Amino acid sequence: MASKQKLNTHQKALHINLDPASYGSFAEIGAGQEVVRWFLVVGGASGTVAKSISAYDKEVSDDLYGSGARYVSKERLEAMLDSEWAQLIDQLNNRRGSDTSFFSFVDTFSARNYTGTNEPHGWVGLRFQLQPGGQPNDIVLHINMRDLSNPLEQEAIGILGVNLIYAVFYQLQTRESFLENIAQDVEKRIEIDYAEVRGSAFEGWDQRALLAELVRAGLAEAVYFPSNGSPAPPIEVLHKQAVVLAPGSFEHVDPTHAAIHEQLLASGLEQLRGELDEKDPAPIGFFCLSAMPLTDADPPPGIPDLLERIDVLLARGSAVLLFRDRELYSMTSLVNRYTKEHVRFVVGLSLLVRVWEYRYRKLPGGFLEALNRLLAQNVRVYAYPMSSIELEQSIQSISATGWQWTDTNGWVSARQLHPAPPLGHLYDYILASNFLVPMQTPGESDGPRIVVGANMN
């Protein structure tokens, strides 16, 4: 039965408590027992809560769920989900299984610590039946908490948990509406940057489309698509890593353009390796794609279109980060949450011109604020040279004026390219400060000849 009325958290928890069709257990670690608390305080909790547990002590947690996994990890969450579900079914199925849809809600969080020095995040899982005796279905989420205090984070987790339980029983229609419903009232307070669904309740749901929808719906700043292996939250691949980011719109999905993108990212990785000590871990590279249109006048790309572009890039052997916003400073902000190591963008001159021509209307400080956000102390921009002919065509295509350049054997480097004053003075400063790093033109090295025309602001 679908509920059309938009209920608040109190009403949702009470509705579930008064509905005899569902019954379940709660296991919450790391941010209080904020989800089950809603069911306990609204009244009628005996109609929903079979058990509530919070195994804070590590030895207690290991005894219940096994040792070996990090306490805030997908592996720990899956172990909790398996253990709690098995116990629930073993204890109650004979007595209630014929007329009850069971569920187990579990979470494990690293909430904001006392000194505020950690990155608050965690995992949420729900296993449930849609009908008595039915096969279980799973949903697993990774959450980033954006509130500025531990009590507010706990509050947001409680609301999210109630939303999730309510949504799977009463609002499981479409992928888009489901995500909207579970984020109700916490849209700006939490991020969901990973979601996995399993079971017949989610039949026809595409896992990759679900990840892309998290970004399109504004629930995540970025999601991660691996070239091999399973998807994961960005924190798990960016944590303490030196990173090269190759942004672009990647609208051309033909093999020629895909090979150019691959070579561009490879050249950026090679350049960064030259900056690192031999003992340092190898940097990792990502193609960066935005779910926003290239210009404000364009419609946003559809999810099938985004997935087609992502598939072409993944086929070149490198992972993809799909970002909500197209501005490079947003990418800097996201990556620097998880690493203080070197972060390098590798771009063609056409993209560099777009960055300088773009009007940053969302920022009070305009272009100066955008540059300040982009060029954090660990961030540099590698600018790959471009043929003079391609550069001229690119500048004309965006109606940019005042740009001048010279070329060497038909190639233009970032050092040979200049916007008109007063932006030209700022450009010279960025060059002299080594925030903008011109890469070698073909002929200066034995590297690949790349004609770069990627676009993104």
C-alpha cells in the first residue's frame, strides 16, 4: 500500500508501530540509538521493536559479529546484517512468520569526535521482507554527515533511519521517488554517496543508474565508478592518496576521443610521479565527469547518456568520479576532504580558457573566490599543450575574446597563452607561483602527441 501523504518523522514512526504487518530488530553502533529511539518514544513500540542493541565495546562487537573487519566498514555492516537477521528469523519465524514481514535495521558510524578532527561517516543497512515468508531484500547505504555537532548528526541519522524503514514498506515505487523519500528533512544534512540494493523488491533497478541518481538528485557531491571491481564510496579510494583528476564533458564517445582522454590522464600521472619520492605510493587517476550541463542554457544530461560516457571511459582502464557540480573548485573541495597528499588536475588549454571565461555567479567573490577554492596548497593544474588550430577553433566556439598566443611548431603551451588584462596579470601570477604547470609540447619529449579539446568549467 503506497502512502501519498507526506508525513513527518514522528508520524512515520507511529504509522509503522501501529501497522501489525512488520516487526524487526535494531542494531546501532557509533551514534547512539537514534533510529530505534523514534519508535520507542512515539508510542506503540511493541508493535515494531523485537530487539534493540548497541555493541559499542570492540570485544563485544567482535563476539557478536566476528573480528577482522574495520568497525565502520561495509564488511562490518554486512556481518551485523547477517547476524541480526539470522537471530530474528531463528527466534520468531515459527511463532510470527506466517503473518509478519520481518526486518533488521543496522548501522555503524564514526560520528564527530570530541575534538572535531575526524570525517563523520558511516554505513546503514536494512534487510526486509515485503510479505510474510518472503525472500529477504537488502539496501546498503554509505552516509557522510555534514552537521557541525555530534547531537545534530545523531538527530539526522534517526530521521534517515525512520525514512528508510517507512520507504521500503510504503514508498517503494521508483528509484527517483524512493531516494527523495529516504532523504526527506535531511537533504542538506547528510550525503548518500553509495547505495546498493539486492532482492526482488528492487527488480529492474540498475545499480549504476542508482549511483548516478544519487548525484542527479543532489544527495551526493560525487560517486565512484571503478574500472574493475565493485563500486565504493569516494572516501575509500581517495583516503590519503596522491590523485590526478582529468575533468571533461566527454560528450564524444568514439574510440579516437577515448584514446585521447586516456593519454591525457596517463601524462598527468607520469608528471606527478616525477614529483614524488620513489618510496611514495603511486598516484591514482580518475576521469571526472559532471552531472550538470556544460552551460546553463543546456538541459542536464540524462542518466543513460551519463552512463554511456562513463562506460567508454571505464573501458580505457581508469576509474570515474561523477560529480554533482561542474566547477573544478567543487572537485578540489571533495577530494581534499579525504586526502592532504598531492592533487593534480590535468587539462587541455580549451578547458583552461573555459575556466577563465566562466562567470562564477554562485560565489560572492566571483572568479577570485573560485581560484582561491580551486588552488588549495596541495593542488596544481597541469596544462597540456594544444595545437594552435584547435585552440583557435575552441576559443571561437565559446566566443572568448582578448586571448593571445604564440606557438612552437604549431603547438601552444600554457606559457605561450595569455588572456587580456586585467585577467592576464592574474594568469601570470598563477604561472609564476607554479599553481599552473605547463606540460611539455610534443617534440620536447618522447611523450604521446595529444590534441586536447575536452570541455568542462
